[in-house]
Amino acid sequence: MKTIVQALGYGFVVLVVLGLMLFWPAGTFDYWQAWLFLAVYAIAAVGPSIYWGVTNPTVLRRRLHGGPVAETRTAQKLASTGFFVTFTVLVVVSALDHRFGWSSAPTAVSVLGNVMVAAGLGVGIVTVAQNSYAGANITVEAEQRVISTGLYGFVRHPMYLAGLIMMIGIPLALGSYWGLVGLVLGVLVLALRIDDEENMLEHELAGYSEYTQKVRSRLVPYVW
């Protein structure tokens, strides 16, 4: 129960921060795209937290223990910091776009963006269900083994694929095309994190090198 309360408290703080990052740069609360995005994010994020807290608190604790401070490798600290910067750029630039009218995405695009945000969160949920060691920071535990089925049978890093889907979906959900500029930084950060993580896994996780020969795609199936 304590872990659930912590997760809900963390989720509330995230929503408050998101609200500030959206409505302050936008200069208005009359921003339906932002309200819808916050609702989708809250529903898709809170439900699984409660489920994991009840059924497998260890998984939830792994998900809560993240950020640059939790990382032990320099490259991962940089990547984790880069994720925060990327997310900020995606959200704030989109809100500024709404304020100054740099671009105008139609309602259908905003709906598609929210579908992508929900889909990204959904892929992340399925990834954790298939691999309970998919924590927020990069570690290899003593009893950990290679997962090669489910989503891991198509791409080696489905959690990062989920993040990529969300990076594309967030600006669109917020009605912005200019917000997509954050994708440039986001993709670079993902590439850095994946490269360093795979170097570590090949040395520390038994069977991972063989797995990379079986599943060739790192992030996007049949692309890279």
C-alpha cells in the first residue's frame, strides 16, 4: 500500500508539473488539447500503477526508482538528463506554439496524437508485464534473464519504442507541429542510451549477445 501511495503522489506531482509546463507558456487555460492530453496521460498512467502496486510492488518500485541520480553509468546519467530536456522541449514548445499560433494542427491530428500517447503508454505497460526487470534505470540483477518473446521478439528495446511513439504523439496531441523539433534531441538521446545499455548487457547479462543475433532491430522493427 505504501508503494501505491508513493506512486499516486508521484503521479500527482507529475500532473501538476505538466500543467505548469503547458498552461504557463500557453498563457491561458483555454487550451482543450492540453486538458485532453492530461486526462489521457492520467488515466493511462495511474491505472497500471495501482495494478502493479497490488499485484507486484517490486515492479512498481523499479519504475519509481529512476532519473539521473539513480543511474550508475555516466552515459546513462547523460541520457536520463536528456530525456527530461526532450520532454520539456516537446511540451513547452507545443504550448508556445498554441500561444503564438506558429502552426495549427486540426482536431483529427490532436486526436491521433492522443491515440499515440495512449498507445505508447500501452506498449510500455505490456513491456513491463513481459519483463518485470524493465526498470526506470539501467541495472542487471543476479536472477535476471534475457526475454526474447512477446514484444522482445520484434525489437530489443520495446520500452524505448514506447517512448518514441509518445515523443511523436505529444506535440500532435497538443495541436502543434513545431513541438516535433524535440524529436531530434529525443532520437539522439535514445541512440546514446541504447548503445551504452547494449554494451553493458552484452558483458553482464548471460545470453544477450546471442539474443542480438536473433532479434536484429534495436528500436524500430526492420528499420534500426
